[in-house]
Amino acid sequence: MDEANLLLTPVTQQEIKEAFFDINDDSAPGPDGYSSAFYKNAWPVIGMEVCSAVSEFFQSSKMLKQVNTTLLVLIPKVQLPSSVSDFRPIACCNVIYKAIAKILVRRMQQVLHLLIDSSQNAFVPGRSIADNVLLAQELLSGYNVSKMPLRCTIKVDIQKAYDSVCWDFLLEGLRIFNFPQQFIVWIDQCISTVAYSVNFNGGIHGFFKGSRGLRQGDPLSPYLFVIVMELWHVLLKLSVQNSDTFSYHWKCKELGIINLCFADDVLIFCAGTHQSVSLIKDSLSTFAAMAGLHVNPNKSQIILSKSVRTGRQHLINLMGFREGNLPIKYLGVPLVASRLTIEDCKPLLHKIDSRLAGWSHHSFSMAGRVQILKSVISSLHVYWSSVFLLPKAVINAIENRMRTFLWQGSSGRGIAKVSWAQICKPIAEGGLGFQRVLLMNQALMMKQLWRLLQRDTQSIWVAWVLQFRLRNTTLWTSNSASASWCWKKLIKLSNIMLPGLEFQGRWNWPSVTDFDIQEIVAGLPLIHPNQPDSIRWKSRDGKFSTAAALKMLQPPSAAVRFQWLGVNWRRDTTWASKRWRGKHLLNAAARTMLSSLVYNIWIERNRRRFSSIASTAEIVARNTAVGCCGGPIAAPAVGGLLAAGRSCC
């Protein structure tokens, strides 16, 4: 079945149900007031009628206006908004419409990778935002060096990107990409039959039809916008191919790299010459006239390398943008010319500080602070750790903040009672299960190296590295003396990664001390010439994962001496309750004994905590036995269990 038929496959009831159940329960409802949780809970009653209504749209290609009405909620983009432009309009669509849109999205996802150039990485399955950052960082490396080729990078900010898209341009683009006419009609019905009301200050105002733009909050919008940006990429590429004066950016010509896009975050690369910059400007103007997407000159920047001396101001005036200086912010992280410093990472540290400051006024217990650090703070640096190998000073600063919050909390007083290294051990080894920032950073960056080793065909960064960094060489033999700081860090990391890899397709050499070299060679099996060599991770399935990398970086230590510290009570009690769920007499007795044991441990804890009265393990065992069977029959068994834990102290 070809891609066109795949897009037009008849919609099934199972597909409709999955679309509804894929919508988050916490998503804001549309004008009809029904949330996705309502549809899920009432599905046994209304499921058939809902499926019939959705199927009717795909059969008739007509969207009811009641289904496509939308509430616009204005979300402030700044702390003190003073104008309409300071608000972001978020569309709250009806759940039935969202389900229709999700069905269309799932079908589009299966063909997008065939249509969208590798320079775009947003919303295309199998692609990563890290490619944009990693490649942009490589291309901007050395901008502070005067003895380099003339280079220019343009950071484009599109004004009201989603809200300004011309529908006719989008639909024509779908035809250019050979989408089936029936599918285009479905898309047209989704975007052109919308009607809006504005939710402002608690009231609903107005009712008006839309004439352009894509809704932020519509599941379809991100994917349609990617297609719009791909049309611009095609126009730009055609302009470059038809030009005799355009010059590519340094190390971009071989792969034809002109731009990097992640939704509306755009970087354009060219040589720092008048002809090249002029072509870029004309392309942006043409695109604005056709698609309705205009560049915001106040937020856009032109970055010129230090080697551009003559005509520098002329290029700035030609684009009409302000001159930017590295580091610049791109996709939430800084792009630098030389190396990343703690000064460049201050936005990350400030983000952590602001989160901790919001909780500093709450009297959380130690257990509460542990959960906050695990679930929130530890995840704040994950994105940065996925695209950079963070400086040691930044890693220490993050862990210092975590350690201070753990031991001091809201009081601002207290000292560390256990070393941070001990706290970061797994629970089974006596720690609290925190991950060291350094190890997490290394494991996340190993994922980028793994994609490189696997020669990820969808990654433009992998293609660039193979072209310019690893041509006729490998990670472990490449010369990185003149490479960027980022690449040098990755080369060092590859040596740390090496113990986790195993190579298929090579000989396993026996010890030379045992045999003569001729005997060794004679006894080697022949490598199959028709099978390419491959690299596997040392795991059951041979695939890399961040968890497997962390396990390699932090091998398990000896078990804790006091076994009870290694017990995960929630996990073990949940397992026991499921294991002893049956009606058999032994299962009932086991459940009773477990309940009595937990209850008596809780009572003993309260006595020690509030009354400073401590009982022996034998007394707790006796009380447990009395509670579960009315007598001391089971006391020896429970006592032996508690004594086993006590003997490990």
C-alpha cells in the first residue's frame, strides 16, 4: 500500500477510540464544556454515537460548525502585559474536533519523514531537537577567529507565526507535495470552518470566523506549520540553485545546508558576502508575500564572524536586523564561539533557583524534599545535558543547590549529615536514589554518540559529522586538535563509552602467549563478506538506552549492611498484596499477617517518635502474632524475620 492510500484508509472504530483516549484528561475543554475524561468514562454508553459522528465527517467531508467552534484564551507572555501583543492566544477546541485532528495527525506522521528535509526536526518522528543545537554549535565554532572564511548566520524571528499562515498557500503546498485531494479537503474543513469566541476576565465574548492562521492548541497545527516551513525551504533552495553569486557557509556546501528549522525557530547560514545576504533577504520577502509570514526585525539578528571586516555595517543595514554577538540563545540554550562557561549557563542555574525559591516558604519534610528534588529539580538540566557536556563548575553548582535544599529546606539552617556521593547511591545500596549530574550528563550525551555510531539516516548532524569529522576515520582515531570544544568533549566521552560497546564482524584474538602467530591466523574463522560490521550495546537486545549507560557508568556496589535500608516498602507490599490476592486460606493468612506487621511497625514508630518509648523486636513480633491470629503461635516466625534484619546491623 503506497503512502497516498495510507492517508485515505477508512477510519475504524478502534482508531477513533484510540484518538479520544489519547487526549489528556487535564486538557481544557472547548466551548461545549465536555472534557476528554467525560468521553472516556461515558464511552460504554456514548461510544457508538461518537464513532458514528466522527465517521460521518470522513465520509461526507463536511465539518459541523458546532464541532469546530473554539475558545481563545489569552495567556500573558510577560509578567506585566500592557498590549495585545503581550498575550499568546491559545485555542481550546472541542474534544470531538481534537479526535478528528489526531486521526489526521497520525496518518501524516507516517509520511512526513519522506517530505520534510533533514534540516527540519520539529514534529517529524525519529528526529531530535538536539541535531539543531549540535550542528549549529559546530557551524558557529570559531566565529571569534579572524583567520577564517567569511561567515554569516541569521537568526530569524517570525512575527505571529502560527496566527499569520495563509490558508491558500498551505493548501497549495499540500498539492505540491502530492497529498491526495480527499485528504486536502479534510484539512481544508479543519482549518477554514473555525469560529472563535474569546475567554477574557472570566467571560466569553464575541463569535467570529477566522480567515487565516493556525490555532495554537489544535493537534494539527504543528504539522501543518512544518509543511509551510518546508515550502519556504524549497523556495530558498531553488533560489540558491538558480544563483551564480550565492556562496555557502563554511562546511555547508557539500551537504547543501542553508538553514536549520525547529518550528518557527530559524537559523540561516551563508557566506558573509553582499550577494549571499541579499539572496536571503529576497527569499524572506518573497516568502512573506506568499505565505503571510513576516519577519520581526526587532527580534531577528545577524551574526557575522570576526573575519568579516570590510562591508560589515553594509551587511547589517542590508538585512535591517540588529547585529548579534555570541553567545546567542537558540532553542533555549546558548550557542557559543569557543567553549561553554558557567556564565553561559546562568539561565539554567537561575531556573533552578527560581523553582527552589518557590518552595522555600513551605515546610516540607525530608521525604517531601527528596521527592521534589527527584521529580522536578533533577529534570531541569536534562535538556541542557542532552546537547552539551556541562562544565564541572556548572555541575557542582547544580548539586550544591540540591544538597542545600535537601538538608536545610525552608529553615535555611542545617548541615549535611551524609556525603552527597552516598546520597546518590541507589536505594538498595543505602542511598536515596539521586542521579549524579555528571553521570546523567554523560549518559545523555552518549545517546548522541550512539546515533553517530549507528549512522542515523534522519540526522543532519550525523551526516555532517560523518562528512567533516569522521571521513576515513573513527571516533577513537580521529584527530580533534583543531575541532570545536564540543567535538573534543565528545571524543573524550567516546573513550568512556567504549567499555559498553561490543563489535560484531571482527576477529576475537586469542592470547599470543599461548600459540604461535601462524597457528592463530590459520585458526581464525572467515568474516562473512556479505554482512556489514556492526556495533552493539552490551545488553540483551543490543540497543543503547540512557538507563543502560548509567548502569555502566555507575556499577552496583556491595549491598548495604543493614538490609532493611534496602527495602522498597511500597514496591514490596504492592507485590505481596497482588501475590496473595487469591481466596486460598494460606493467602488470607499471609494478607492478615502482612497487615498486622505493617500496623505494629507503624505503632512502634509513633511510640519512638512521640513518646520516646522503644520496644524490642520480640515484643513487636509478639504483638504482630496476636494481631493476626489472636495468639503467640506466629511469634517465632515474625520474630525470626525481625531478628534477621536486626542481626545485619
